[in-house]
Amino acid sequence: MSLSNEKPPHLRLGVNIDHVATIRNARGGGHPDPLKAAIMAIEAGADGITAHLREDRRHISDEDIDKLRSQLPSPLNLEMAATVEMLDIAVRHKPHACCLVPEKRQELTTEGGLDVVAGHNHLTPYVKQLVDAGIRVSMFIDPDFSQADASHSMGADVVEIHTGTYCEAVIAGDRPKISTELERITKMAAYASGLGLEVHAGHGLTYGSVGPIAELTDIVELNIGHFLVGEAIFGGLDSSIRRMRALMDKARAESGGQKSA
Ligand code: PXP
């Protein structure tokens, strides 16, 4: 805990509602409705909603995006692959932000960050067209300085740091790896923030792993989904989001407003 009197900046929570749609799609029909979950998430303390429209539409559908944009006043962060189809959808719907993610058909979830360095030539026109459409662009990257440099150089506004490796280390109770990964994320957050990028983080975060990430005041937003929807089975969506919100706020308040070194 720091002795600084400076109030730490608010840490935004984006709730990812993809897996509400996964459960709905298991039976077809409309229940449970991702829009209803989104409204509940905002009422429980989320600052925005995140949804990943995948090429195979395995969870969120085009109709979900229509409904979220037309019926939810809160910011929508649309996660998408850099494809012509997704670019057209994004430009048509103009979400608050688009987060470019790597996408492989066979993966269970977004397994690693986007390789912005290798994909520079492919990604640059997508970033430009999204920015020109007035959409904030975020790149979902591993904690690697060269990926932040490449994101910055192509005009992205935001980088979202992939926290998956850190979260797996927390679940495994692997202390050396937890500390290595936290150090990588801490340095990356400071580095990207120093470049003038807004810094987000997410993937795999739980009640047990969120605290040390929420303490890093270079990070302004966390995007969390699977764990919250899973916890909702036991205690309800409202209660899972309120508890996550409280853990984030406590960790952020105890950081004392200090920027990560
Ligand atoms: N951020 C991004 C860019 C993601 O792709 C995902 C998963 O869709 C998340 C955050 C949320 O991850 P989780 O569902 O594991 O909380």
C-alpha cells in the first residue's frame, strides 16, 4: 500500500457476455438473452460490455450485436478478427471500440495475443479504416514491448494485455511463474502507457487473480467474461459482477494512485 494521498484513477470493468450466448445457443431459442445480461451487468457496476463476434458465430450472433447497439446506451467493445466481413460489420454498427484479436477456427478461446509485428502490413489498413470511422481501436497483445511499438506505430488507441499466462500460473499455484508474469505485465503496462496508448487487460481473470492486475494504475480497463458467467451459476450474475467490481475497487484503492514502475 502506498502513502500517497492521490486518489487512484477509476478502473473500468468491461463484462464479456459471450458465454451467455454460448448457453443460449446450446438449445437455440432466445434464453438466456445476452442483452438482458448486458443490462444487468451495467446495473451491477460494469462500465461497458464486450462481445466477440466470431467468424463461426459460435456464441454472439449478428442479431445480438444489432440489439446491443440499438438497445444498450453503454459503451460496446466489439472483439473481432481483422477480416473484411468484420470490418464491414464494425463500420456499420460503429461500436465505441473494436478490439482486434487473433482468431483460429479450432481454438476454444483466444489463445494468445495478436502478432502485430508480423501482421503489420495486413493489420494497418484495418486499424486505419476503423479509426477513420470514429471507432477506438484496441490491439489484444501479449506483454511484449515490440507488440506495443507496432500497435502504436499503426495508429491504435489502445492495447489490451493478454493476462492468460499469468492467470494459468495463479490457478496452478506456480509462484515463480506468477511473479515473472506479473512483472512482464507491470513493465508492459508502464511501457505502453508511456507511448501514449490506453492500456487494458484481460483473459482468464478470476476473483483470485484480479487483485494484482487491478493494482496497476497504468491499466484503465479490465475485460472479464468466462469466470463471471461461470460464477453466475452459483450466485447469480449480479452478485458475481458486484463481487468482482468490489475486488477491483479495493485493489485499486490500496494501490494509492501510484503508477506502476
Ligand atoms: N479480452 C479479450 C480480447 C478476449 O478475447 C477475451 C475472451 O473473449 C477476454 C478479454 C475475456 O476473457 P475471459 O472470458 O477469459 O474473462
